[in-house]
Amino acid sequence: KKIIIVGGVAGGSTAAARLRRLDEQAEIILLEKGPYISFANCGLPYYIGETIQDRNKLLVQTAEGMSARYNMQVRTSNEVTAIDRSAKSITVTNLETGETYQESYDELILSPGARPVVPPIQGIQEAEELFTLRSVPDTDRIKTYIDEQHPKHAVVVGGGFIGLEMAENLRERGLDVTIIEMSSQVMGPIDYEMASIIHQHLIDKGIQLILDDGVQAFEDHGRKVITGNGLEINTDMILLSIGVRPENELAKNAGLSIGERGGIQVNDQLQTNDPHIYAIGDAIEVKDYTNGQPTMVPLAWPANRQGRIVADAIYGRKAAYHGTLGTSIAKVFDYTVAATGNNEKTLTKLGVPYDVVHVHPASHAGYYPEAKSIALKLVFDKETGNIYGAQAVGMDGVDKRIDVIATAMKGGLTVMDLPDLELAYAPPYSSAKDPVNMAGYTAT
Ligand code: FAD
């Protein structure tokens, strides 16, 4: 079997490694248009902030390492530009030599990811110090600019994960930071009252937070940002982090079916409408695990999980992807924000009735030092006890509680089961009634 994988980072390299384990004979070719495969996208903001100091640590696996270890061809700086489905072949351009060639396949896996949205804002073309963050070269550009030009002020457009992580890391580097967010809150996966805790914390950390306002124009080569509400902000650099768009051009041009939001459509085996072409990761439309609706969830867990499942599916093993819960987490200065499943905003939009409880237990026994309050919110169906989702904000122990609830949701447990979860307890870690138990008691 000859299997070609397009995209060599999260989903692509996981799929490649699994394929090799399943078949020692297969011919596997991994094609990546960028200079690196398998880099730590999620670590990039922390390298800019210098929490991660060694650039090599970002390069989890090199092309040479991967090809030697797994006996496969790994070609970086090779961009796939077209798929000929009837000939089962692709067109590739070697970006270093400019040479173009064809490569045939038996099975093709697309894991091209998603790229930052860059809207046609007035003056954006002329803005000089305007950055987006996706790749190692993007990271190098931002870090070099900070290291060499010592900017004093940054505007971060968009208050999602990457925007907030970057705001913190730019602050770490001594910059003053303004965040401009179009909606009334940062961090989409949580609801407004939970985000309010983060709003206050950002302000306490010296961030200028502008909500309910968007960028209308960049002036003076990007040195001045004009907002819709008429604010004028002088700045030395701009980070655009207003979301990502699936890289669907290859699939679209090959006539593969694409969903309303631009994601490549696949079945539970991650197969597109062409039985020899599979797609995974940020580029695909997935089923929301909680409400069953099509959605896009550009996160690393789904990409990695799908990378393994797609390899199993190609080899006829029993494997299926059952949807994405959207479990997510981020550090925002001293706070952790995490969520899983659906929030109130989503359920309201869908017209699904729900109940909510808020609890504020301590992260561990109050009499043991450093206990911190966790704001924990549970969204559920009062009748059936079905858990729709959970959100937590706090300085300690947030990750554990959301992960326990995410596990409960995948296991089909209800709020009635939460008091019955027997969780690890000693004073430095929890209480005899864990915050998850407490949420369950309160809900029932
Ligand atoms: P990617 O990992 O993006 O890989 C796709 C690759 O395909 C790219 O390298 C691209 O160059 C290549 N490619 C595209 N088109 C072609 C083509 N035509 N030919 C050849 N190659 C092509 N997720 C989390 O869960 N937690 C986090 O903390 C987190 N932090 C993040 C921080 C940052 C700064 C970024 C950018 C992302 C972060 N993510 C995080 C998201 C996570 O990295 C992605 O969900 C994940 O990498 C998606 O995997 P993928 O394989 O679909 O795409």
C-alpha cells in the first residue's frame, strides 16, 4: 500500500507513526509545506514569552528523525497543490527548488490544519508590524522583532486562547498590551459571568481590555489602530488572533464535500466522499459530541485522536471517531480557565432547555495552605441529569475538575452520578467532598 499524508504536524505525524506500526511494508510519504514537521504549536506563545527558552524544544520530531525512526519519506517544504482523484495522484511543488512533480497514492490522508483569519481591514496591507501566529517561522518573526526592536506596546486583536496566551507572554516580555475583542467577553467556550472573572484579572495585570469593539482601520503603517467605537491606539506591533479558517482549498478543488463552515466532511471512519481520501484535524467538520450538530473544533486532542483512528480505519480495524466534546484549557496569568461540552450560549442558540448550578468550593482543604476558590459551573438537564457541559475558572485545581467531568460525560454519567465519584483526597489535593461531588450534590 502507498499512503500519502498531506500536513506533517499534529494529525499528520500521528497518523504516519500509527500507519508504520500497523504495516511494516507500506510506503508512507509525509508531505509538509513548512520547514518543520511535528512542532509544538501549543508551545509557541511560551517560547516568545521565554518560559520555554530553548528553541529546539519546540521541534518535537525532525524530518530526519521521523524518516529514520519510522522508515518513511518525510519531505518538508513540499506543498501539495492538486489532487487528481480519477488518477489517484497528487501534484506537489518543492518550494526550495520550484520543481513540480506527481505522486500516486492508494490512500490519501489530508491533515492540512487551519490558518489564521486575516480580514480585509482598511490599512492591513500597509501595516508593517502585523503578525499572526501559527508556525515556527511566525514565532521567529515575532520573537526577533521583540528581541531586536524592543517594542513597548502591542495590540492583540481577539480575546480567544491564542490572543490571551500571547497577551500574557507579551506582558512577560515587558510590553504594555491592549486587547480588542469584538464580543462582550473573552474566551468563547465559557459564559459571560465566568469570563468576567478573567476580565477583572486581565485588568489587574495591567492589560487594557476593550470589549464590544472591533478594529476598523490600521493607520500610519500599523502604528495606529482605529476601532469601530472611535478609539485611537498608538502601538508598536499588532497580533491578529481572531480565529482560524480550515485549509480546505485542496479538498474543495478536488470536489470533496465541504460543510457550511468550510470544514471537510467525513464519516465516522474519517473518510471523505472519496473512499480513498481521508481527512483529519483542524480542517474537518466534526460532530459536537454533546448536541450532535456539525461544528469545527481546532484543538490538538481531536487532531491526535483522529490521526490514530484514521490509520486504524485504513487498515480495516474497528475504529470510529464519535465526535468532539471540545474540552479546552488555558492559562491566563494566575488563573486557569477550562471548559468541556456545551455552554449556555450554545444551548440557548439551539433552543435546548437546561439548568445551571454554580459552586465555589476550595481547590483543596481550606485549612491547608494555598487553597484557592474554584468557580465551577455545571450545565445539565434537570429531568434526565444529562450533563451538557462544565466550566471552571480558578487559580488551582481547575484542570482536574474539568477533566473529571469530561470523563464523566464520555462515560455517559449524569449529575446524579457525580456525588458518587470516589475521588482521591488528602488535604493538599482536595476535600473529602471534591468540588465535582459538590457540583453534583448541588445539582440534584
Ligand atoms: P496542523 O498541526 O496545523 O498541521 C497542518 C500542517 O499542514 C501545517 O504545518 C501546514 O503547513 C501543512 N499543510 C497545509 N496545507 C498543505 C499542503 N497543501 N501541502 C503540504 N502541507 C500542507 N490546541 C490545544 O488543544 N491546546 C493548546 O494549548 C493549543 N495551543 C495552540 C497555540 C497556537 C499558537 C496554535 C497555532 C495552535 C494551538 N492549538 C492548541 C491548536 C493545535 O495546534 C491544532 O489544533 C492542531 O495542531 C491541529 O492539527 P492539524 O494536524 O489539523 O494541523
